[in-house]
Amino acid sequence: MITVGIDLGTQTVKAVVLKDGAVVSRGKAFSGFDPAKSAQQAVDEALKEAKFSLSDVNHVTATGSGMEMAPNANSTISMMGADAQAGVFLFPKARTIIDVGAEEARAVKCDDNGIMMDFVVNERCAAGAGAFIEAMARALEVKLEDMGPLSLKAERASPINASCVIFGESDVVTLIHRQESKPEIARAIFDAMADRISSMVHRLGVNPDVVLVGGVAKDVGFVASLKRKLSIDVLIPEYPEYAGALGAALVAVRRAKKV
Amino acid sequence: MIMQLLGEVLKLMVLAGFAVAGILVILIWKKGLATKVTYLRFIIQIVTMVAVFYLFTYPVYQLIVLIVILVMPLFLGRFFCGWLCPFGLYMDAITLIRKALKVRYRLLPDKLNRALHNLRYVLLLIFLIITPVILSILFPIPSLDFAPIMALLFAGPFEPFRVLLGPLIPLIVPWVGPLEIGGVYFSYPYVQEVILYSNVVFSEIFVNVTALIFVALTFVGSFFVRRVWCRFCPTGSSLAVLNRFKGFKWAPALHIDKDEEKCTKCGICKRVCPVQVTEVYEQKGGKIDTSMCMLCMRCVEMCPYEGCLKVNMGGKTVFKSRNWLEPSTVE
Amino acid sequence: MKSKSEERRYVPEISQKEVEELRSTIKAASQKIIAENIERMKKTAENRPEEMKYFDDIANFFGTREKEIRAAKEKGRKVIGYMCLFAPTELILAADAIPIRVNSGWYDTAKLGDRVVPVEVCPVIRSTIGAKMIGLSPYLELSDALISVLTCDGMTKLGEILSDYKPVWAMTIPRVKDSAQSLRLWNDEIKAMKSQIEALTGNKIDRKKLKSAIELTQKATKAFRRLQELRKGAPVIMGRDAMLVNQTYMWDDIKRWTEKTEALCEELEKRAQNKMWACPPDTPRVMVTGTPMIWPDNWKLPTLVEEGTPQGVLVADELCSSERLLYDPVGVDEWNMSDMFNAIAERYLMASTCPCFTSKDGNEDRINWLLTKIKDWNIQGVIYYVHRGCMLYAMEYTRVKKVLDDIHVPVYYLDTEYTREDVGQMKTRVEAFLEMLTARIDI
């Protein structure tokens, strides 16, 4: 049984090829102006690495905000449903999955079969998503990938009041003028984000084990802050940004069996 | 002798026949009508009054009748009050006249209503205990033996227990009643007792006036306040007494049940109740626990939510509220 | 130099030119949306019931009904508008006036309302203000007076703002429902309203007229309930269609509405017999509860549910723009003036599940309503819909969630605004919720 899962995110498209319950390959492309084309690119890349062709594939399921535009998709699944499946696949004891993407964050509660039972999405605000880090990195004049390690150097966080991206930027400028150190500002930014995410998760109820996926899971600074705010250990898979595509591929297995 | 017996049996059969016919007519003709229970009740009340008349023609021990009435509430709640009592029939008939005249009824304040409910016991006390005491002072008994005391209670000049049968007195009585027109004797609930008692206080002339005043008061009272006597009638006190004892919580077997979730607290049941019972509205659910309810079932008739109020007889539902919503054609 | 009476106390100056421009633009847009919504409803249901054609016609704000009301006004009849469900319709009908609900469902006018009140205010209120500023709503324009029941803060101030344009009669409604003094107050308000209505229309409300008005609404309730009962089994009518039928009651001629609804019910009963379902019987059955959804623009959520992947069907709701309109009848015991008035007052106050009330048990009435609906209509999931700015509904959420968690019915909190911008986001959430319901059914 060979299935493909495609996650058409706002910034990047990810694809995963699954064969007989194991991940064979992955593919990625920037969404850009033509998500359908990028999706095709990502799928082709993954299939090439797996040495399969599209005709070998039993079922393709798409997820993500652009899932309607996926080419050659047999079905779609919500991001929450995909996250739940991926979480339990990667960590069988996972019951709460937090997905922090570029522009939206969500949390899903699921049962031991990876079927979602409840979900919560962050309300129309980018201060709980990757875009916040990007904006703050610009304000601090630090490279995006350096933000995490930088924040880990700090022992305390500078006071940031704003939880809004727009106000956050001016807040950061004020802190720099006051000569707060960059590590402490960076840590404050991650703390603010983790605060938003954790209150969102609390609305759902924290059920261990807790898994963190999405591109932002790769950022050590954010992960440290989140673990502190939730006061619980958080499991992170090896390729966290591919969780959505993986979940979609798992759903594709189910759907293929039904037909 | 046998012919007489046959004659009596025939009379009873004719009465029963009319009753059944009347009931069937209502059930079939008014099948869909929201207020069919009210019509049914009216027929049964009339039939009962005629039956009571026949009952009193027999030399039956009235004590037995009283015991039956006092024990009935254990099983049927105050069904007697709502469906069988002749005094209730008069009060309902007066209410019909009021409705036809489009005059509005008056409500008693809740506190007063509850106080009157407790007044029953006071009246019961007066008739069953205080009066015999007064009697034994006025007519001293030779010895404190069982027999003379029983004689005083049951066959003496005032026959205290008889007062509890007061509401049963039919309009036409098979004995010498206070009013005679063309060889037929008429009476009215409690009037004979009123005459007896007022004879002690007043002279002959005023006795009849007192009786008339009593009748007028009950007429006027029940014109403006629905079922006014029922709120403090001593005959209706047995259920309330019983309900105070833990062992009798299951009583009565015939009662109203409420489904909490279906209730929208619209208040219709409270408004239409002739004796202003508020427990049906106030209680959350389950068996409605009240000794005021006469089981006239008006609340169940008028509740517009399917299955919210049910009349249950030992578990089985006899009648339940339904989605009526047809314009009422009663008045 | 403007005279004192012409000065508006709240609404800022707006040039006649702008008013006309906005009105024609928004009116054209609205007509387009109305047509589009109906098209979409037709597409979703397989063989939409024939009788829906009548309701589609009434749903057009700028069509038949407007003409009818104008003609009636020329003959001397008065039009009394109301914002909240507590306005005593029966009294209005008994005085031979036309009752009509004037809450606004237009998104575009909400932006106009922002010129008068802050953005945080309930969008329905802002939209109504905006609609009045440009004279968009024919029903609002044709009203001779408005009844404003002071249920929430927004409604209280809306009445004041609108009184710049029309006579507004405020009715105080007690926030504690079940006390004797509350009922006394409300009874007095109803009696006072009777005098107001009689003064405006010049008609005396007598026993016979009131009786026929009550009988009229009782018949309407009967038809209304019949329609909701038909949604209990497998879906013979899509939720949006039923909601539209419910909502047209607010604007239509009641007698005719009743006849047409009964005809629709006849058609639906035949369909049920022939098993002609509007959508597959195993479609997830959803109930919506919360702030009102007014046609035509605020049809966002029902559309997402019924056109989503997977598809859901709305089989019941707890909305004052839909099933709360007519579910409770006026229960008259004796047809004299006193009891009829009591019955009317109690029907409006006591059966209501609006969260503006509280009582010994909080808003227990609403909880019971939800539980009964869930059981009898076989609801699989509940969407708790709140307009941003509504404190009352938002604050009751946690209680409802607890109760529904206890009976294992999923409930999803969805808050939104009078805007088209968040359709994408809402779609994701609604579809995830429907997916969740389907998954539960699968298991």
C-alpha cells in the first residue's frame, strides 16, 4: 500500500510518501503564487527519491490551508485530523498534539487511534505562530535561525507587554533603546508566544503525552519556553514540519482501504 | 322483595348506562380537543352526584362512606376532590357561569393559600375533638365508658364526624332536608350542620338566615375565587396528614410526574391551576409532591410540551401533555 | 441653522449624496447576495421542495412584501417594528397594525455603524444603525414606531440612537425571570404598551380582536412546530431552507405564512413517506446555538456547514432568529381580557431562553431546551455561535460546554463578526468539526 500525503501550507508545501506503514521519502517546495505547481513539485521530489511513479500510488490525500488546490488529490482531510493521526503514529501515547505553523497554531485532542475528539485554533492572531518570530527577528536584526540559540543564553526574559505582532515590534525597539540584552529580548519573545500557545492548549485541556509539530518546533528557543509554560515535557519528532503531510498520508491509507 | 331488589338494580344499571354513554361521547366526539379532560370530568361529577343521591337512599352506614373517602387519597390522591365531590361540582358550575359572563377570577396571595391549607387541621380539630368536648359539657355523659363516648360521636345531637361528609350532600336529598318544594327536599353542603350549630346560638328565625348567608358566601366566594372551599376543606386533609410520614412517600399511586428537561418554565401550569398549586411549576422533576392538588389535570391539559407532564397510576401513564395548539373552543 | 428637533444626538452628519450612493450600491449588492444564497441553497438540496418558492420571494427584501406594506400604509394601517422577540406581536395584530422585525443582517452597513459606535459593539446593532443611516431597510423605513425591549446593553442604546429617526417605545424587561415582582413589572409594561399601540393606531384593542390575534399566532405556532418536528427524522429539508422559512415569519403576513408553511409541511411529509431525503441520512446532524443569524448576509455559518466537506446538516437550533421565534404558544385559560393579557405576558417572558436572563438556577431553561433538542432530534454535534461583542452568550459557553461534555456531545465555540473576510478561517474550523463528527459516526 503506497500513499502520498500533501500539506499545502501558507509558506511551504510538504509531501510525504508512505509505504506499508513506513515513511519512505519527503519533499518540500515554497508555496509562492502557484501552490498547485509547488505541490506538484514537492510530490515529484518525494516520489523521485522513493523511486515510485504516480501510478504506483493507491491514494493521495491533501491537507493544509490550500488543500483544495492540490493536484491529483483523491481526498482531503483537515489539518487537525492529520495532526492527530501523525501524532499517534510517531508517539503512540500522544493524546495532545500542538501544531505551530507559519501563520496559525492549533491544538488537537485525540484518542489512542489518532481520531480527533476536540480541537482549538488560535484566534485570528499571528502572535502565536511563526510569523511572530520572523517579525521580531527583523526588529532585532538577528537571523531567523539564530533566534533560538540566542534566547537560550538568557537567564531571564525582558518585560514585553504586547501580545500583538504590530505592537510587539515597537516594544522590541523600545527595549533595545533601554539597552536590554538581545538574548533576554529573544527569550521574552519566545515566552510571549509560548504563553499564547499554552493558554490556547489549556482551553482544550492538557492530556499527556503532548507532542509538538510544525515548522516552529525546530526552534529550540520556542520549545524551551513552551516546556516552561506548560510545565510538562513536550515530545518533538525528527521532522516536525512534515507532520501534516504524514498525517494526510496515514489518512490516505484508511481511505484507500474503504474504496 | 325480589321485585324491589330488581327495581334497584335496574335503576343502577340505567344510571351506569348514562354515565358510560356520556363518557364515550366525550372521548370520541372531543377526541382531538385539548380540553376533553375538563368535559369528561364534568360528566363524571354530575353522574357521581346522582350516584351519591342513590347511595344515601340506602340505609348504609355513613361512617363506611367516610372511611372510604379518607382512605382513597392513599391510592388516588385527591381524585375524589377533583372528580367526585358534589360540592366541587357546584363550585365548578358557578365558575362556568363566571366564565360565560367573561368576569375574571381573583387569585389568593400564595401565603394566604398556604395558610388556608393548614387551616384544614384546625377545622378538623374543632369538629372532631373540640365539639365533642363542648358536647360532653353541655350534655354530660353518665360515665366515661367506650359506648357512651361512641354514642356521642356517632349518634349524638351533632354527630361530629358527619361534618366531614358535608361536601357530599347532593342537591336533592332522600331525607327531610332544610328546604321543601313540591314534596322534594333540597339541601346544600354543610347547611344541615350550619343549622344545627346555629340553633345553639340563635333562635329559630335567625337559623334559616344563617343558612342562607352561608350558601350566599360560598356562592360569591367560588364565583370570584375558583374552588374556594377546597383550599380549607377538612375532608381533604387526610392526604396531607399521610404525606408527613416517611413510609407514605409513595402515596398516592395516582399522581402527576414531571420531566425536567422538557419543561420550559413557561408558567402555564401555575396560572391555570384552580387551587393555585405552585409545586408543578417549582419542582424540578419527578413525582409532584403536593397535598393541594385535586388531580383535575388542567395543568396537564394545558401544558404545550409533549410529554412534559404525565398523570401516572403506579408507573403507567394514563394521560400526558401534548402539543395542543388548536384554538380553544371551550368558551 | 438646524432646529433642535432636527439635530441628531448620535449620528454624525452624512451628506445626502453619500447616502444615496451607499444605498444604491449596498442595495444592489444585497439583491445579488440574496439571489446567490438562494441559488446555493437550491444547488445543495437534491430537489428542493416546491413550496420553498414562496419563501424565496418573501426573502427578497426589496420585492413583494415591501410593496404590500406600502399599500397597507396608504390604506391607513400602521407598521410597528421591533428589534427583540419580546415585543407583544398579538397586541400589534389586535390593533390591526403590522408587526415587523427590523434587525439588520447586512455586513456592509456594519462598517457604517462604526462611525457612530465603537467596533467592539455587537455587529447586529452596528449593522442596524448603518442601515438606518442610509435608509436601506424598507421595513425599518416603513415603520411608524419601534418597540425596543431593553434586553442587553446594545439594545438599550440602539433604541436611543434610533429615536433620532423614529418614535421608539422602550420596554423594561426584568433580568430575573422567575420572581413575582418581575412578572408584575412585565405585566405592567405590556399594559402600558397596549395604550401606546392604541394611541398610535387609533384602534381600541377589545376582547374579540385580541382573541383572534392570539388564535392567529397559535395557528402559526402549530405550523411552525410541525415543520420543526419534520426535521426529527432523516433530513427531508436542509437546515438553511428551514431556517429561511422560520425567519420569513418575522417579516411576512402571518396568516399567509401559516398557510404556506402548512403546505410545505404537507409536501415534506410526502417526501418522508417516499424516503426522498434532502441529503444522505447519515449526514452529521448539527445544532447551532447562540446569537441570531439574520438573512441575507449572515448566512455564513449555515452555508459552511451544509456545503462543507464533509457535508453537515442543521436539524435544529437555538437562535432567536429561527426556532426561538414561535416555539412557545400563548396558553390562554379563559378568554377574558385579564387572562389573555397574563397569557401573553407570560409567554414572552417566561419561556424565553435568552441569556439576558438569570434565575435561581442561572439560565436553566436554555440548558433544558438544548438537552431536549439533542435527545429528540438526535443531534451529533453543537456549534456554539457568538458574535464578537456579545457578553451574554459568550459567558454562558462554559456552562453549556460542561453539560454537553457530560452527555458526550461535541460542542465547538465559533466566534465571528459581520464580515466576509474570515470565511476561509471559519471554513477550516467548521470542516474540522464536521470531520470529527463523521469520524465518531464511523466508529
